[in-house]
Amino acid sequence: MSDAVLKIEFEDKNGQVKTIKDFTAKAYLIVNVASKCGLTPQYEGLQSLYTKYHDKGLEILAFPANEFLAQEPGTDAEIQEFCSLQYNVTFPVNKKIVVKGDGQHPLYKFLTEAVKESVRKEGGTLEARLNENGLITGRAQDIKWNFEKFLVSANGEIINRYFPEFSPEDELIISDLEKTLNNC
């Protein structure tokens, strides 16, 4: 398995060029986030996961994006303030990027090409609601909505891609995460 995903450059919250490899970890949870979405409370779950597993090797890398009903309209500074004040976020929330469509960031181009479909939650209703309202657009492999998650191992293997409806504390994510942490 190639570690190419670990070498893709992006900007952290301070505008410093980084790669995933700059964040030494055994597992990376990469998630596109937004502050005005019905799923925004997932920040709380992400922080809980980070608090529980960071010392065991987890790094969460959040990427604000505004592609879904303009639910992340803020500036990078406003996003940082929101995350800190509303959810006490301590994991890295990086500069806003494009995760779908024109101008798609290379990280998300790589991730969505490598794993074209996210696993769906049994009994989940979000996808049907999004489809009913004509909100799922683009290519089959595109990110469908805010808070879609990718679990990546330390060697660059994409372990799984989770539909946004999966909360960060979902059994499947925890199981995949613990296996990844234990295999490093």
C-alpha cells in the first residue's frame, strides 16, 4: 500500500503547509466539517474520541468545507473561534478547503478516488432525506455531505470511509479505530 496520502500538502489553521505525516500518529480520522449543519454537534463526539484515543495514537484532522448548502460560510478565524468556544475542540481544525467539485483539494481527490463509496449506517435515513431534497449531486465517489469520515492508518492505508450519519463514537468507527491502533 502506498503512503501517498500521507504526503499530500494542506494548510493548518495558521497557514503553515503540512502533510498528514507531520502529525505523528498510528491512526488518522479525516473529516470534512461545517458549523451550520444539523450534524455540527458531531464536533462534540469528535472531541470525545480525541480525548479518549489521542494518547493511544489517534489524530483527528478536520477540514472545514462550504460545499453543502453553504453551511460553512465563516472565515478561518471565525471557524477556529466557533470550534473553540462552542465545542472546546483541541484537535487540528485546518484551513477551509474544497472537498467536492471544482477546485477539489488534492487530499479529498485522493481519498474519494481511493475509496469510492462510504459505508452506510444500517437503518440510516440521512441519505434518503438528502436524495429526496436533491442534495446529493456530483459523481458517485464524491463526498455526500458534511462530516463524512475517513480512517487512515500510519502507513497510509485507508481503513474505511464512513457516511456522515455515523457519529464519531459509533461502534464500527471505534472497532476499526481500535484495530488500527493495535496493529501499529
